Amino acid sequence: MKNVVIFGDSYSTFKEYIPEGFETYYPLLDVNSVEKTWWNRLRGKTDFCLVQNNSWSGSTICYTGYGNSDCSKTSSFIHRYRKLKKESFFDKNPIDTIFVFGGTNDSWANVELGECMLDSWKEEDLFYVRPAISYFVSTLKKDMPFANIIVVINTQIKQEIQAWLKQVAQYYGCSFVELQNVDKQDGHPTVKGMQDICEQIYSATI
């Protein structure tokens, strides 16, 4: 049995299956039960134990959110990871696999891309997309070198962000999945889309 954590956005949320206070998107559309989510479908096909689904609808990996809002102490992937680490979550829960399924809101919110940095970040760099992505993945890899980190790259986001997610995953020796032809409504996966995501992740990484 593998212990799994998901760091995600709306695509990975479901009411009452994410931490209290986090914004949720699903249930919505025809994804009206948790069994229809991509991650619950994947759990049914594998032997993994979902220790936490750390997903927040509308969240960015970087510190900048919609309307140029500051998410450095709220919903950003980086802050949420740091909070878990400070609470000794990973000491209490050894993790085998981490899914990083983000970048969609960084794209949709038109956050500045920033420099193609792979090290030597300063806090102010993390308000930009590229430095934040590389910092986040690098930190996971450094803190949990034996975990399988799987970067899931969404469709219908900026090509520059897709390319950077792939480059960062390869640079740090992580697995990655480039999603293709995911069925969506209003930019979000339908039941078929959730099945598409599940099958593509399963085929590419399991």
C-alpha cells in the first residue's frame, strides 16, 4: 500500500474530501459523486492510500492569484506545502507518491511568467509562475528524495507553462503526464474527462 498526497486545484477537489477551509469546485457538472473523480478512480485501480488531498479550487502554485491577489499566506501550493511541513505532517505520514496537478490557475489568472530559474530563488521570485513551479518541485524532491513525484500537465493552458512544467519535471528527475484530449465543460473535466485523466495517469506512471 502506497501513501499518496495530492497537491491540486479545482480539478482535484470534492466537498468534504479536502482540508477544512479550502475552496471546492466539485460536486458540479455530472461529477456528482466522489467515485467519479480522477483520483478516486485511480485509487480503485491501484493500491494507493490517499493520506491527504491538499487541493484548493482556484489556487495557483505561485504566490499571485486572480486579480493580482497575494496568496503567499493562503491558497498557493507553496504555502500549503510549507504549512504541512511545519506541522510535521510528513514526519508523521511517510509519503510514497506525490501528485502535483497545478498551473491551470497560474495560466488562467495571467500571472507573469518570470525567469526560467532552477535554483537560487528569493521569496520575491515566487510571485512569478516559472520560479514558483521550479521551487515547488525542487523542494518536494529535496525534502522527500525517495518519493515518486508525478507532475500532471493540463491541457488548454499557456504553452509556456506546459513546457516549463515538463522541463522542471525532467530536470529534477520526476515523472510527468502530458494530458491529451480531456473532455471538459466550462474548462473543467466532465465524468468522461475525469476518466480520461485517470486512464492517462495510470497508463503513463503506474
